[in-house]
Amino acid sequence: MDTYWNHNTAFHEELVDNAKVHGGRVLDIGCGDGLLLQRLAPFAQQVVGIDPDSNSFERARTRLAAVSNVTLINGDFLTMPIPSHEERFSTVICVATLHHMDLRSALVKMNQVLAPGGRLLIIGLAADKSMIDFIIAGLLLLPIRIMDRAHGGMQGPNVRIAEPKESIKEIRQAVNEILPGAIVRRRFYYRYLLSWVKPTDTH
């Protein structure tokens, strides 16, 4: 299956760079057709992808049929069993998926499946609600169109679309309560990056 470029895959390289450094067991929440899993697999001990969409799951299974260290789950992350301490993940990744779930419930669950010292990396979408949100979105419009054209336009499989509900301010408020010390930064392509290292004294 072919690779492709869009506003989500634009962040794959830095997520793979993290795997190159940290390896271990990696969970990709909302793995879609498995392109990111395919890119992560050479650098991780095991990669696990979960996605509730049956069509995406089948495409991922086809893409990753020959990759031995991949496990695919067709299901809802919020109902996924909490792994044992030994099987918790070194890295949890979530690309353009958090806004499909209840924000607080998902953040709590991500904390639960992450091993102490592990890294949470979320590429997310936020709703524009404040004046500064709309100004930033407006300023980015032309540069993003230029970059889209430079990459040959947006490509990729048809996936479920959902509009983000929370603004970046509301996301930061929830993150500060649930994941103290996490950093949420605006990024290009109308995305933000949430990064967090779970304290090693957490059980």
C-alpha cells in the first residue's frame, strides 16, 4: 500500500524520531490504515494500533500483514482493558483522534495505559473560539495552502470526520488538571502538540 501526505502524516517524522530514541512498546490510538504503525515498527519492540472503524482496521491489516511486531485492535480505546504494569506502554501516540472522544475520559485512560517514565504525544485539533484563535487561523491560511500545493495536495484514505469541540484554552485547562506538567503548543496545519512524560513515581 502506498504512502501519502496530509496534515496528519506531516507529523509522522517527529513521532518516528521519538520511537528511534525510546523504542519499547508503542500504542497508536486511532491508527487508521496503519501508515504510522508501519513507520514506527522498525524502531519499536512492539507497536499496537487501535481503531473503532472496521474499514480502517481492514486496510491496516492488509498494510501490516508482513510486519511481525504489530498488534491491531478493532475497538474503542475508552473501553480497552488497562494492561498490567509490565505491559504498559513506553509511548502513547494519538494523531487527530482525541477530538473524536470525550476529552477528560481519554486523557485519564491514556495516563492509565502509559508506563511510569513513558511519553504521551498527541497531535490534536482544537476549536476556534477566541479572537486570538481566529486571528492565528487566518494568518496560517495562505502559508498552509502554499505547503499543501508544494506537497501535491492533501491525500489519504477516507476517514471519519468530526469537528473539534474544545478550544486550545479548554484543552490546556483539562490537561493541567489530569496531566500536570504536560505542554500544549500550537503547531502548523491547524494542529497542536501535547507532550507529557509520566512521572516515574506514579503507580
